[in-house]
Amino acid sequence: MTSVTSPLAGRAIGLAAVPDPVFSGAMVGPGTAIDPVREPSEAVSPVDGVVVSLHPHAYVVVDSEGHGVLTHLGIDTVQLNGQGFELLVNKGDTVTRGQAVVRWNPQAVEEAGKSPICPIVALEATAESLSDVVESGDVKAEEVLFSWK
């Protein structure tokens, strides 16, 4: 079983509350979402693994069991073309849970007219394969968001 931890501090809101039908409908996969604290911060790896996809606004880390976890920093933030995001690792790097991956500013994202809400998604998973999914309440970075059976 893999524990997936929060890549950032904020308030858990669940995927259904994400203002994007692809995420709210769990079309990418099941998981949860974080409404982040509005201050410059570092988004960290939610698992130990390898960075297989890396963009300023999103990254995927695959753990030793082959589970891929997507962290998407904000909604429609791809349209910011990387402005306000700083990559701290490279694609292909091995990272540990809690290691900083991207530095960003959720408040700047909001000021640019985008939602700073961050979906955390279990890729190629089913809702039944996740347990103890946190969908409400305050969370700190590295607190468990869900377990993947």
C-alpha cells in the first residue's frame, strides 16, 4: 500500500469541488484537491519515486510499485507559460517524499485570473483502489491525503 501525502499546505476540498470538469469528474483519475495557502511556497513530492513528467504547472512522480501521482498546480495554469513557477528538479530525477519539486506563488496565480486549486490525482487508478481520501479540513505539506491499495 502506498501513502500519498500532500505536496502543499492548505485546505482539502476533494476533486468534486475543482473548477474543471476533467478533474471534478475524475476523468484523469481519483484523488483529492488542495486549496493552497496564498503565499509563495514549494510544492513537494507526494511519494518517493522518479519524476516522469515535469512542467512548471504540473508533475508526475511514479513510486516503486508503479503508481503515478499527478500534482497539478492550479487550474488552467498551463496558460501562464511557466511564469511564476520555478522547477527545482529535472525530469528523470529520483525524489523523496517531501522533496521540493516546484516553487510557486498561489496568490500570483489567482491574481493572474486562474484558480490556484491543486488536484492530486492517482493516475490509472480506480476510486475503489484508494482509501482514507481526505476531502475536507486543513492539511499541512506531507500529511497523508490517501492510501493506494
